[in-house]
Amino acid sequence: MAFIDTPDDEGAAADLYAADREQHGYVANYTRVFANRPGVYAAWQELSAAIRASMDQRRYELATLAAARQLRSSYCSLAHGKVLAEQFYDAETVQALALDPSVVLLEPAEAAVMALAEKVACDATTVTAEDVDRLRGLGLGDAEIMDVVLAAAARCFFSKTLDALGAEPDSAYWNLDPGLRNALTVGRPIAAGSDVPAD
């Protein structure tokens, strides 16, 4: 499940685990890892919430999926691809987005958002003034452009932490449509077995 030991269900970890069980019905592997440093996890939750608060949710999910793909983070790709498939697109569209966003007829601003997020996650020094001007020309204000950068940059922290510590995507992701699941599994494999309820 991870390269490091995770805390038992007591103390601060117990509160984190209980919150997960209430929200998901199981304790997520990322929560078990971060339970080693609950203060950092709380700070991450605050940062993530602050970024999401100023963004359209679909834009946030598209930017996050784009960044996760570049980072080869199966965990984050699966999590945010699942949200896109449940709330904004069908499974086939999200599968195509995961494999090659250029083949999906996104709104021009959304395609540009994904392209910028990919650059930030892959190599932020490749971002140019032209990339920013393209988004301005498509109607995004400077604060909205910053939101895209923040979403992608924050994803680097979370994804790299999980992958560096060996946290596998939760076995619940086996319940996704197989084509979608395979397209979103871009790095570490999904955890084997099933200690979580089926959807």
C-alpha cells in the first residue's frame, strides 16, 4: 500500500480515518500516508479548498487531470477523471481526454487551460507570455489564469508526495468502466484486492 508505515487508527489519525469513512465508506490510501503528518494534510486541504473556491469546478477538474497526466499520477488522474465522468462528461469522453485531449472537441478556453496545466506540471519554464495571452484572448482574466497555474502547481505537490511514498490508488477504482480505468491509470497500478465497498 505504501513504502512507509501508516499510523494505527488512534489519536489524530483516528479523526482523519473517521472522516474518510463517513465521506467515502473506506479510508483512502492517501489519507493513511498523510496521517503521518496531519498538520501538513490539514494545510493541503486548506490550500486545495482555497484554489477550488475561485474556480469553475469543470475548469479545475480539467486542469487537474491535465497536470496529473503529465505527472504520471494514476491516483490523481483516476480521482479527477472519475469526477469528470460523473459530473461533466460521459466515460468515453473522459477516456479520450486522458489518452489525448486534442481529439476531444472542448471549448477553446478549456483546451487552452489543459495545455497550460500540462506545461506547468511538465516544465513550468516552458510557459510563455503567448500561453498567457492565448487565455486572455479566450476571455480569462489574469486571476483566472493564475488559478489554472495554482491548480497545476498544487497537484505537483500532492501527486509527487503520494508517488514518492508508494501510495497506490484505492482499490475502489477497480469499479470504474474498464476503458476509462485503463486510460486514467498512467503510473502506479491500482491497489490489489478490495477492502472497500463496491459502487
